[in-house]
Amino acid sequence: MLKKFTPLVAVLSLGISAFAEDTPMEKEMGTMNKAYKALKKSIEDPAQKAENLKFIAQIKKTNDAASKMEPKTLADQPAAAKAAYLEKFKASMADFGKHVDALEAAVNAGNTAAAKAEFDKLNELKKKGHEEFKKD
Ligand code: HEM
């Protein structure tokens, strides 16, 4: 009895794992999330400049990669709205990238107050980006 069902269970679990697999963008975002969380602990410590620059470089790299990808929510847009939606997404990612550059410049200059302000700005843009382009 159990034997008979084993292939079915195997097929079902394969299906579930395929469903649960991260999209390429989710993978990039996951990397960005780790770097961002790590940075949170040290961004106000100028003595950790080298570490901070390393995390910022990771955020930059993942942002560049994710900017070239398509969010899952693109599939839910009506055909006529897809191009504009994708443009808007790319513009938001580009704006985020500008603030990552500003954060890098502030850390390089040893300007802790400016670095903290840019760090907080990234959080604001993340929330806005998720509201606009991410499903729950
Ligand atoms: C500090 C900045 C950010 C962090 C830490 C972050 C983090 C994350 C995390 C943890 C996920 C979920 C990954 C998963 O489910 O495995 C995610 C997904 C996503 N994020 Fe971000 N995010 C940031 C900025 C942004 C920005 C600026 C945008 C858009 C302008 C954005 C758009 C998205 C989208 C669209 C998804 C869903 C992925 C998909 O559609 O495949 N994120 N993000």
C-alpha cells in the first residue's frame, strides 16, 4: 500500500520544492538582505570603514544584478502596461543605486551622519519598492 504511494509522494514533494524555489531576484535580494543587516550593526562606527565598504559593495553588486531582472509581479500586469511597469521598476532600482553610491561616498569621507542618513534612506526605498513591486 505504502509502496504504491511512494512515487506519488515523491512527485508531489518535487512539485512543492519547485514551487518554493527562489527566483533569481529573490536570491539577489537575499544576499542584499544579509549585507544590509550586517551593515546596520557597523554603519555608525567609522573604525569599521573597510568592513562597511565591503558590505556596500555587496549591496551594489546585487542591486546591479537585480536591476536587470524582472519582478514576479510583472506577470500580473495587463499586457499593455507591462513595458511601463518594468521601466518604473528599473527607475526605482536605479534610484536605489544612486543612494548606495551616496552611502559609499559618505563612508569613504568618514561622514558618519551622512552615512546613517543614506542608510536610512535605503530602508525607506526598500519599503517603497516592496510595496510597489513585490507580492506578499
Ligand atoms: C535594503 C534594500 C533591500 C533589501 C534588504 C531587500 C530584501 C528583500 C528580500 C529579503 C526579499 C525576499 C526574498 C525571498 O523571498 O526569498 C526581497 C524581494 C523583492 N524585493 Fe527587495 N530588498 C531591498 C530593496 C528593494 C528595492 C529597492 C526594490 C525595488 C525597487 C525591491 C524589490 C523586490 C522585489 C520585486 C522582490 C520580489 C522578488 C521577485 O519578484 O522575484 N527590493 N527583497
